[in-house]
Amino acid sequence: MSTPGRPTVVVTRRLPAPVEEQLAREFQARLNPDDHPFTPAELQEALRSADGVVPTVSDRVSADTLSVEPLRARILANFGVGFNHIDVSAAQARGLVVTNTPDVLTDDTADEAIMLMLMVARRAGEGERHVRTGAWTGWRPTHMLGTRLSGKVLGLIGMGRIGRAVAKRAHHGFAMRVMFHDPYPPPAEVVTELGAERQRSVEDVLREADFVSIHSPATPDTRHLINAARLALMRPTAFLINTARGDIVDEAALVTALERGQIAGAALDVYEQEPRVTPGLLKLDNVVLLPHLGSATQETRVAMGMRALDNLKAFFAGATPRDRVV
Ligand code: DGY
């Protein structure tokens, strides 16, 4: 039974407690206490029976799902900045507003990109496994030598909010030479402040960089942007980092490039078919694999939830939500 006056909102995954508490105060909130991933049928039921839905990257909100009748929901307030799991054209065609949660996860995701660069270059995952398996026999000058990060060339594919935050850390913190490619580059003064150099093409970045870090959105244009031909342009000493979206990298091609020694290593937080990881990657020691943790701090996940909540509140108050995507 919904309380008159309070919109019904379905939240598809567990959210941090302060967010769920606030949602329950503001709305007739239907939460997901056992945190199971929603089936398409459950998503459709939510769209049929609630005024708003808060999905996450683990929901595939396809055109088919959105074709549900009758459709009651009027807003999809996504918990996350990336919204490639939502067919936004289909949502728009059905009169749904879609919002996301930008800004609040920029710093944590940038921190994670730097962490992954360090992990793969300094062999941190491998070292951890070495100690935990009892293989370590003690310090020696030639043991597990890695690659220095400081002073190297960082190539950014995408120079939006997160790319810029990575550039700031890399340039000011690690004295890296930063170059980037983005079809929509930031203003010149921002580029100068970051000490960054714009390259005309992705290929130009790949040829020069010691570390290539991906910060593009997932769109039809960026699907398999990093493919076999482009991986072949990278230096054999270079590392690939992906904290953006899995399908920007052709995982099968990446495995081949790593096996052939075309690149030195990779560090991934996102995968083509999450939570499935291409088996070839699991076998390689020069690959760091994290389970999509870019924004996974208490602080950021609460902030993301509050941002989604603000979008819902604005929408139901008749205003344009701050983070409206369509
Ligand atoms: C984001 O916010 O896009 C994160 O990757 C989780 O969806």
C-alpha cells in the first residue's frame, strides 16, 4: 500500500544505511534487503508499480524491459555516473527522465586509477600472492623488480572529470608527463594547469605512453576502442589501465597482447561481461583485477545515494533534476 502524497520508489540494490534511511523518510521506498540482482521481470514489475526506480550498473534496463505495460514509473534515478546499462533513447521515448550521479565519485575513481598503475607496475598483486602462499624466502636485490611510475608518460584516453583528476594526481604528485586524446577536450587553461599535452588521435597516445589509462564513456563509438590493432601500437614496456567500462577494451585481444608480450601488463576494474572475467586474464600474473571498486568508499557511496535522492526529490517536486541525462 502506498501512502498518498509520497511517491513510490524501488531501489534495485542495497545502498549504504544513511541513504536507505533517508529514502525511507522521503518516499514510499521499496528496498532490496537481500541485495539480489534484479531479474528483467523484477525490473518490469518495478516499472509497472512504482513512480521511480533507482537502478545500478548491475541492472540492464533495455528497450525490451522498458516496453512494459502499463508503465507507471516516470524517472530512473541511476545510482552511478555511467548509464550505458540503460537504453536512454528507449527511456526517453517512453517519457522517462533519466539522471545519474556525477562529480561525487571523481576523486575516488581517480585515486583508484593511480592505485592500479602502481599495483601493476610495482607488482603489488603478485607480491601479495607471493607472501600469502608462503613462497617468500626473504629480501634480495633482484627480487620482484617492477617499473617506476614517477616521471613516466601517462596517456589518458578521455579527459572528462575523472581523466582530469587522474592527470592532476599524475602531474603534480608523480611528475608524470601527461598526454591525452579526447574528441571534446577541456578548455586550454585547464589543459595548461594540468601540464597536459593534447594528442590528435588515440593512436598518438598509445604510441608514446608508458601508462595508458581509459576514462571515456561507454558508447557505441567507444566499444572495443582498444582492440588488437591499437594494442599493437603500445610499447612492449607499457601498461593498460581501465577504470571506465569493460566493453571499451576487447578482452580477448588484450589476453593475446599480454600473452605475446606486446604490452607489459594491465590493471582492470571493469569487464566486458561483469561479473564474468575472460578466463585468460585470470591466468596472467602481470594483470591486476579488481571487482569494479572505483567509487567504492563509504564516503562516495553515501554521496552517490544522496545525489540520486536529490534528483528524485527535485523531479517529484516538479523541478528539473540537477543531473538529468535525458
Ligand atoms: C559508476 O558510477 O559509473 C560506477 O562505475 C558504478 O556504476
